[in-house]
Amino acid sequence: MKHVRLPTMTEIIFTLGLFLAIVFSFTVKFDLPIQLALFISWFIFIVLGTRLGYDYKQLQGAITKGISNGLEAVLILIVVGALIGTWIAGGIVPTIIFYGLEFIHPSIFLLATLVICSLTSLATGTSWGTVGTAGIAMMAIGEGMGLPLPLVAGAVLSGAYFGDKLSPLSDSTVLAASMSKVDVIAHVRAMLVLDIPAYIITAILFTISGFIYGGRNTDLEKVEFLKKALLENFDIHIWMLIPAIVVILMLALKQPSMPTIASGALLGTIWATVFQGMDFSKALGTAYSGFSIDTGIKFMDSLLNRGGIEGMLGSIVVIIFGLGFGGLLEHLGVLKVIVSKFQKKLTSAGNITLSTLIVAFLANVFGCAMYVSLILTPKIMQENYDKFYIDRRVLARNSEVGGTLTSGMIPWSDNGIFMAGILGISTFSYLPFMWLSFVSIALAIIYGYTGKFIWYTKKSPVLQQKAN
């Protein structure tokens, strides 16, 4: 049997540097799909693996294991794509846009966006579903009110991620808790002491921004023009919102996510047939191929012409490649070696917290999928928490802050590609306005170094040193 070893830092720096060079050159210089860059990067790490003593069968097994660990994300994305297509066709999303233009004042629009997306995400447990439905509507309303779209996208994402990492229905919440061996409800309670202050600060920032921008560029004629265009192309009535209410209630009652969202897509198909006058087969087809319309308004068309399983295929491929890549990273011990180089400095809750956030972020950067980060980070960091008797709830919280909240910041990650595609603006455009993420990360670091809301399983060496 061949002797296997861990990679050296030189080998890690070279291979990860080559990975980043391929990703940036493909996306920035050559305008090639990120999926191709990730596929090629598989083989770079396969070569590294063979150099470390592994045979190809073992490395392929690591890839398939990584993919199987996060396959639920693919299933959720498929049904979310179907939901988006049929909800636009059924008039659900257009109705939300219309009533938003009708009733939400520009000065409080950003705050309203944050709250609406938060409530939707809390109730449904999916940031992707929230951005694909309420998020699209908020972007259209914001455009009609003349607000900067990156700022609107920041409010959408802040709300969507707030609910996603607090809802017991969220796959990321469950994954972070289970990988850290923590009860889901205990994890949610541990998140609350960080998320509530972060949410209040974020709400204040968006309220101030709303008063600065709201009304300044609002073109009332444009608002009326958009409303008229919606009325001309869709049957707009309050009962158009019934499918949304049904799905939110079912998810709130802890019904399984995939069949619930799929049933919402079916309701969208029925609504498109009954209320929007579409042929049933064509309405059902929007679940796969997405919705298509020509309203004569370029921005409205770009927001409404989307959805469908077909529209999610690019993101699905990214997730598959990212999960496989993460499986290789874990099998070869890449991140473990990086952490071991800083092991001597991990002597306080603050340093351990900061390291956890960095590891989670790097797992997103190199694993290209939020699931990779939430799977790898607890595995890599758990020994450091146990060594100092820091409660695993702190590990789960830090893993989710560093993993879930930074996933949309990486242009080549599953979340980065999905969010940019759905919202219609680049990742780097909305990145500066992901205020909830930045505030949460800052609070997590402050908690770590001050000892605030850092719980211990028993008298830890850290506390003993302080007492002495």
C-alpha cells in the first residue's frame, strides 16, 4: 500500500494560487464559464492527490462523497427554479411588484425590503426562494422608484440571509448545527444574541439610506407607467397572493421543503391558467423553461423573463463542481494544514473565532459552495473549541456567520452566481451593501475577544488563566 502524506504549504499555495488564476482569467479575461474553470481545477487537485500518494479511485471517491453530502442543495434549487417560473406566469410576483409600487413610500422602501425579505426567509427557510420571488419584486419596485439597484440588492440579501440562518426550516441552519453536533433550536437561540443586534444596526443603516435616496430620484410618471404595464400584461388582484400564503404557511408548519415548494409551483401553474389565461401546457412549461414576455419595458422584461429549472442548470453545475472540489479539499487535508500553521496562536476565544470565520470564508472561496463551507469548517475547527471547552454552540454560530453570510460575496460560488443572476447585477456591485453580513462578522469578532456570549462546557484553561 502506498504511503500517503499531507500536502506541504508550498504545494497548497501553488495549487490554490493556480486555482484562483484559472478562475479569474476565465471569468475576467477570456469570458469563459466559471463551471469550466472549476472542472479543470478538479484535475489540478487530482494531480496533487496522486503526488501525495492517493490513487485515482480514492480521489474520485472523495469527489462523489463531497457531492452526495450537499445534494439536497441541488434538489432545492431545482424546485425553486420551477417556483420562480410559474409564480411570474401566474401573476404572483407581478402582483407583489404592483402593490409595492402602490403602497410603499420611497423613503421607507429599503427598510420595507429588509423586513419583507426577512419575514419571507424566516417563514420559508430558503434565501434562494426569497430572492427569487420577493427579491425580484423588490428590485422592480426599487427601479421604479429610482433607487440605486446595488443598494436595493443589499437590502434584499440582508433580509434573505437573516431569515436563512435563523429559520429552523433552513437547510444551512440545520447543516451548521448538525455538523457541530448541536441541537437546531439551541443553535438558533445562540444565533439570536448576535443576529438581533446585527439586524437592528442593519435596519438603522437602511432606514437612513432610504431617507437619503428615497424621493430624490423618484419619477412618479415612471411608477405609474410601470403599474400600467403590469395591469396590461397581468390580471392583478389580491387573491393572486394565495399561492405565496399557502407555501409560507406550509413551510411554517414544518412541512418538507422540496414537496412544499413544488406544490407552490403547481399552484402557480393553475393560477397562470385560470387567472392569466395561459394554456395549461404552456403554463406548466414555465416550470422548466421559465417565463417569457415582451412588455416593451426593457428593465421589466429583464426581471420577469427568468425562472424555470432550465435557468438553474448553470448554478446546479457550479454546486456539483464546488461540492466535488470541497470533497477533494477535505480528503487531502488542505484547509487542515493551513489551520495547523496557526495552531499555536489559537489560545483564546477571540483567535479561535477569527480563525473559524477565515476558514469558513476560504472554504467558500475554494469550495465554491456554501455547503462545502458548512461541512468543512466545523470538522476542521471542532478540536480547538473542545480543547478550551468552548461550547459547540459557539462553533455552530461562527461557522454559519463565516459560511452562510459570506457565500453570496464570492462571484464564482453557488450563491454568488445565483444571486447575481436573479437580481440582474454583478456580485461586486451589491457586495458593499451586504451590511447584515459585515455587521454580523464584526459582532462575532467582538464577542470572541470580549468573551461576550461565549459559553463554556466547564472551567476552561482560558478562564483559569484569566482568574490567575
